Amino acid sequence: MDDDILTVQNVNKTYDSGHTALKDVSLSLHRGEILALLGPNGAGKTTLISIICGIVRATSGRVAVDGHDTVHQYRAARRMIGLVPQEIVLEPFESVYDTVRYSRGIFGARPNDAYIESLLKRLSLWDKKSAITKELSGGMKRRCLIAKALAHEPRILFLDEPTAGVDVELRKDMWDTVADLKTHGVTTILTTHYIEEAEAIADRIGVISDGRLLLVEEKASLMKRLGRRQVRLMLTAPVNTVPEALEKYGLELGPDNSLIYNYNEDEPQVAALLADLSAAGFTLRDVETQKRSLEEIFVELVRSANGDGA
Ligand code: ATP
């Protein structure tokens, strides 16, 4: 599709050790979207990103970045990518401005002071342009790494575990930054172990486990498809069995005189259940609702893919 900035086609990777890290992975990324790649340790996330960046060679399959083949047109493909490493690696005594400007030069891009200025402003670093990097706060250092990655005007930004070991406030700051970059048309892939991170900022979510891409799906539709909900109805009077009149709802008995109703977001019958409950002579004391989190969905997906029903 014309609008795809990245296409990964049937990529396999077996390392020299004989270990197969990727198995028939295919993926397309639309311009301007944010994809979160979730997966447990050793799932193959870094291998996939390294192949897309041309650092590791696939055993078979094909990757194109903005139409450029990552093997045969390596330089053109690599120039389309900005990579933000997990660790903070900055020259301590260099100014913010110089370090970002230098990064642009590495990719052979012509100096463009107006672009560097707009980039630093976008990342709220313009006030700090003359500060040396070691004087920056943790959040500013991370934003400085993003500015370096975007200095040569790539089309895709890779964030490898952007908030690993980062406190809650900084994490929010990073999420805001990524959301803001999206409004400027930046396409982002981030790898993460944090489900809440994917839930907070991704448009689509990819789940990778044991080298296989189990799914790539719109976050909203994934939540809708697999996000089960639960209502706990607490009653004023004791209830020992599920009333016959309510059998069709598949209710379970819960603690403290409660009945539990599990349903999918797609087919809620809560209003009908409440009406039937009242008609059957029960009075509600309280109601509790619960939504299955993306984390629970993820754990279940990985388990069932590994053939582990437990
Ligand atoms: P993490 O979340 O822990 O960073 P990951 O999803 O990024 O993990 P990879 O680093 O891609 O996973 O590793 C996938 C598998 O490939 C692992 O079993 C790893 O041990 C193996 N692997 C990675 N690099 C090499 C290599 N150079 N040689 C042999 N095996 C490797």
C-alpha cells in the first residue's frame, strides 16, 4: 500500500548459534501511526528492530523502509530511521544544540539550523540549547536523545524501551512527547514490557512471543474483541443459588450475597439483567464493574500461543 512507511515480509532469522529468533514475521506500518511492540524477554523484538535498521541481516524475507530495501538500498533505508537507544548515551560536555546538530551530519544531511531550532522547540529543549548535556534533568536527557534521533529528518522513530526504569512522572512526560510528535507526522515504533505504556499511547499493538508475531491490531478493537467485562451485583438479601429467572445470563455466585455477570463489550445485556433482577424480587445494595486490562489480554495471548492452557 502506498501509504505504508514500512513493510516487513515473511522475515525469518536464525542466528549462527542455530537459535531461530524470528519466524515468518510480516508487518506493515502506516504513516504517522504509533505501534507498540509488546513481548516477553527474548521474544525477538530487538532482533526485528535490528533487521529493520539493517544492523542484523534476515535469514530470509524482505524489509522496505519508505520503499527502500534495507539490504540492497541500505543507506537510503537507514536514513529514513531514527533510533533512540534504551540507555542514555550523551557526550557530557557537549551542548544540546551541538550534539543534535552533529547527529544530523552523521547521516550526511545538509546543515539546517531552522530545522534544528524547530525540533528543539518541539521537544521543549530550545531554552536549554546552550546547556551541556550533563546539566539536563533525566526527562530532558531522554528528549535530547529523541532530538538526536530526529536530527536528520527520518520518517520512522524507533524507541527501544523508552521508559525502562523511569519513574511515573517521567514516563508521562515521555508519552506526551510521543503523542506530540505524532501530531507532527512522526511514525513511531516502540518496544515495551509495560502494557500500560502501550495502552496509553499506541494506535496499534503488536504482540510478539517466541519469534512469532501473534497479532497486530488496533488497540481499540483489541480491547473490544478480547476485553471482557464483569459486573458484580451485591444484593440486600442472601442468595444461595442463581435464580431460575436469571439463568440465561450465565451468572455465578459471588461472595457477600453477590451475583457475578461476565460479558463481552460487544453484547452487553446489563440493562435487561437489572430489569429481570428487579422483576424477580431482588434489591441491589451495590454494583461493582471491572474491565479486563490489556495486560490480562496479553498474558492470555502469549500463554495460548505457547500451548500452555494454565
Ligand atoms: P528483551 O525484551 O529481553 O530485550 P527481545 O524480545 O528483544 O528481548 P531478542 O534480543 O531479539 O529478544 O532475542 C531473541 C532471541 O534471540 C533470544 O533467545 C536471544 O537469546 C537470541 N539472540 C539474540 N541475539 C543473538 C545473537 N547475536 N546470537 C544468538 N542468539 C541471539
